Amino acid sequence: MSVLRVVAVFALVATSVAWIPDAFAYRGYQHQYQPQPDESDLDNHSHYINRDGNIVHSPAHAQSGAAPAGATARCRDGSYSFSQHHSGTCSRHGGVASWQ
């Protein structure tokens, strides 16, 4: 009886692992094209990797005052965000003032 239980538990675990949702599967590096800002106009040259694995420019102030190429939002502190998702956009910059 105990051998049957062990086999049943093993079979249950094995089939559960086979059905792991695709959300947890490794997708590797996926670059999504986004217009790149003119770095010479920005006060910040940092980047981060977002939840999709894309390299995204960190929020930055434009010296010209105009919205840089690829900007998706203007933050309340006057910087521009290049975020590809609404969640968390401008979170350390006073929140979103307007979407581009």
C-alpha cells in the first residue's frame, strides 16, 4: 500500500511539473524596438531591464525641454519616462503628469 502511495504522489508531482504555466517559462532575451532618445539632450544615461527583459532608458530630464524620442510619459518632477508599462511609471519621480 505504501509503494502505491509513493507511485501516486510521484505521478501527481510529475504531471504537475509538466503543466507549469507558460508565465514561468524562460523566454530568453527579447528586445522590442523603441525609438532611442538623443543621449546628448538627456541629463541621465542609465538604463534598466524591464519585466519583459527589454532594455529601457531610465527617466531623464531633457535639456531642450522637448519630449525626447521614445518618451512615453512626463513625470511630475519634469523628467521623461521611457517605460513600456503603465505600472510603476514615474514611481520615483512624483508620478505621471501626462502620457505622451
